Amino acid sequence: MKATGIVRRIDELGRIVIPKEIRRVLRIREGDPIEIFTEEDGIVLKKYARIRELGDYAETYCQALTGALGFSAAVTDTETVLFASGALKKQLLHATLSRAFVDRMRDRQTTLAPEGFPLLSNFPALRLSAVPVTSNGDVLGSVLIATDESRLKLTETELSILKTAALYLGKQLE
């Protein structure tokens, strides 16, 4: 674990305040769910991502998308790529989503690989198209396809497949 040098007291209701600087760095917003783990000598707080519950199922779905569309595919939470398949799997897996993309996702906007709009902070050159995954009205992440070719233009059928994948994964979490 990394020490921050910040000390907080627990109040009479058992609450502690997570410092603003830490919330900003970890992209924790008001209302975000936090998962609590115990270790031998302490407590670990981790931002909870319901979409992780899909586990191997999401990875298998990525493989099916790659097979059907011919592009690399991935499933994200609202911060990082959790599951990926295809030729770009190594670049995609655990990549950080750009703030601009996270804002579009939270606004429930489909993103279609526009020029100059990086979806991943680590790999701005990749062309990606993404559809938000929602469940019970909450945006949980996205399904995306990626290529390192000069452009990625989806047909209506391919876009429908991507939207169906996002809808189906969202329904699995209801």
C-alpha cells in the first residue's frame, strides 16, 4: 500500500471523510458505491464496479464480438477496460478511459470513432466506437470495438450489433 500522509478521525457515526485530492485522483464522485475489504491489519476501500460481476461471461462476449465484427472488442467500467479480445487485447486491457469519453458515456451517448477524440488516455491513436452499458437507469460502463487502422467506419448492422451487446450486458446485471 502507498502511504498518503493524511490522517482522518472517525466520527460518532463511524464515518470518515475521503480527502478531496484522493477522490479526484481516483475519480470517486458523490454517490459512487465503494466496496469495503478487510485485510489482516486494515481496511481497503475500492470503487465498486457492478459490471465486474459479469466476469468470464463478458470476456466470452468480447470474443464473440471480435469473431462477428472482425474488430478487437472490449467491455469497460466507467474508468478502465476490464475485458478485451482480439489483436489489440494487450493495448486495451486495463487501459484508462479519457475524461472526455467518460463524460460522453455518463451522458449516455454512443461514440463513433471521431477523429481527434481519444477514448483511451494511454492509446489516443486507436480508433474506437463505443456504446454505454446501462442497468436500472445507471451507466455501468461501455462495450467498444477498436482498430489501429486509419479509420473505423461502422455499418448500420455493425452498430446495431454493438448496441445489442450493450443492451444485453446491461440486462444481465438487472
